[in-house]
Amino acid sequence: MNGLRRIVRGLRLSARETEAAAGISGAQLFVLQALAEAPVSSLNELAERTSTDQSSVSVVVRRLAERGLVERRPSPSDGRRVALRLTAAGRQLLRRCPEPTQAHLVLTLRRLGRAELRGLRAGVDALVRGLGVDAEAAGMFFEPEGDR
């Protein structure tokens, strides 16, 4: 239980620090950081990079684009897709932001061995079922619920 508390607390504090420093949510910072690594050619690619689903990342990208931090253009290779990249304003904002705990969480999960991941997944899945939240959508951490 203490381990879960520490993880949730770290994520919550990171989100608050981001909002105080830059006026964006932790999820928005996480997406900006993923786009800073390299532009993407689709929302699905960005969802994969951020370990979330397309609908959740789409809402975050829309908010970032509305603020002029992310640019959306038709993909040159497939006009049905949307290519995404940071704007100059997005890069400038990112420079003054703290490193999000979400990024560390994803990196740490990717470094775990297969057996550790299987055990962790089984345990978390059992917790989710036991709490009765297995049918709920799993959006990005600390992103407002209203637009999902």
C-alpha cells in the first residue's frame, strides 16, 4: 500500500509543479515531451509513445494546439492522418518545465523484465477488478475528465 501511495503522490506532486511552473497539466507536459523527442505522423503513434489510447491523447493534443503549443498538419505520406510537432512556443514552454514523473514511470516500466511486467500487470489488473473500476476509461494521469 505504501508503494502505491508513493507513486500516486509523486504523480500528483509532479502535476501540480507543472501547473504552477507552466500553466499546463501533467498530461499536456507529457505529450509535449513526447513530441520533443521527434514529431509523429499520427495520433496513434503519439498514443503508443505515451502509453495511452488515441482518444485520450487526442483531447490533450487539441488543448495544446488551441494554445499554439502543438501544430497539426495533414501527414505528407497519408492525408487521412495528422502529423504533429511542437511549435516554437511549445519548445520554449518545455524548456522551463520540470521533468514529469509520468515520463519516469513509463521509462521505468519499459526497463522491467518480462516476468516483472507480467507479475505487475496481473497484480494491477486484480486490484482494478477488486475496486470495480475495470470498466472505466483509463485516460492520462490528472487530465480533466470533462472532455473524454
